[in-house]
Amino acid sequence: MVTDRTGTVDAMADELSHQDIVHQSALQLWAAAQTDFDPFAVPPADWGPNIVPVRDADIAVDTHLDLDAVREALTTLDGHRLVVGRDAGNMSVERIIPDDPS
């Protein structure tokens, strides 16, 4: 049976955990949201203070995951792959923590 999937990370959903799916979506949405710099071309030390966060609800829409599942994954990823902000029960990806190249 072939499944036709749309969205940023749906094609990988069968092979990835919710944490992996949320991380990939957050990375792509966060990078696209930055208007003052290209995070793929500018070293993290030069990103500066004008970071545009990505809301948990936007990640849920992109991944087609339940908002609670997204929030659970963000909580797990916070501090080692993402920097997550919290405000009145909502979460947002404030920054991406780059993978260590070594």
C-alpha cells in the first residue's frame, strides 16, 4: 500500500520518532522564519538577538501531530537540540542548537 503524504516531514513519519519529526520541523520552520540572516550560511555565534521564534501550534500543523505530542517532544528536546520558550502554556522554539560537527 502506498501512502500519499504532504507536508514538510510527513514522508519520513514512518521511520522517525515524534522527537525526530518535531526536531526536523522546528529546524526547517525556524530557519525559514529568520529574516535578518540565513542560519545555514551564518555561524551560530553571529546570529544576533533578532531571532524569530516558531510556535508549537505551527509545528503541530506542519507535522500533523497532536499539539500535546509536539509539546512533549519539545520538552524532551529543550536544552540539547532546541531552546524552547514558554508563555502562558504555549511553547515556542527560540533557537536551534547546532549539531556538534565532531
